[in-house]
Amino acid sequence: MGRKKIVKEKKELIGDTQGRIFIINPDDPIQWRYEMVRQATLSRKPIDEISKEFGFSRDMYFYYKSKFETGGILGLADCKPGPTKPRKRTEEVEKQILKIRFKRPELNMYEICEMLKLEGYGISPRSVGRTITSHGLGLKKMKGKLQKLIF
């Protein structure tokens, strides 16, 4: 909300000390954050004042400055925190799970997990079960008996 108010007051024009003006898009968060970091770096104004003009706190200014320094302009983009790929269920581990499942379909997730631990893989039985289910290789209970799915 503070961002649009400031933009209307500045009419989306940003100027420098030499009278040059350029337009920024306040709806583009990357551009908006970059402009805040740029102005704070080049200006002699206090950081509190500049971050307030852009609708951010002082802490957020330093957060975005750090992101910019480490990741460049793309570091200012919004991204989900956390891992981007599975840590325990790597492609290699999944291949091993599927290999064991095809060779010995009667084994349950606990037994497969034990086999993998003997081979040096650190994975939980639940992760083994998720892998088996995600590939459609689970066992279904039908009328009290386990029946294999056709694959």
C-alpha cells in the first residue's frame, strides 16, 4: 500500500542529483527493490528514510541489499525458502528403491529400507514408501489380502 502512494507522489519518475529522470515500474517488485538498494547506495540520505520512501523497513533494506550482493538482480526476486529438490530421495536412491521393488515385489518398505541401509544409503522407511507409491508400485489391500497392482 505504501508503495503505490509513494509512486503517485513521485509519478513513477525517479531523478538523480544531475537532473536526469527515468521511469520505474512500481508493480515490478524486483525493479522496486533494486531501485531502493541503488538509491541507498548512491544517496547521502539515511537508510531509514530511503527504505521508508519505498515502503520497506530498515531490516528489509539490508535483507535485499544482501540478496543483491550475493545473487545480483535475480537475487531480489521472490522465492520460496527451503530446498529446491529432495535431499534424501535423490535420483540414485529412487533408482535403487525401484530396482529392489522390481526384483523382490514381496518386500515391504521397512525391508527395502534395511537393504538400502546395508548398501550405505540413509533413507527412512516412509521415504521408501512415498517413492513406491509415487511410481504406482504399491500394494493394495483387497478383501483382507494383499494383491499386487498390475504394472
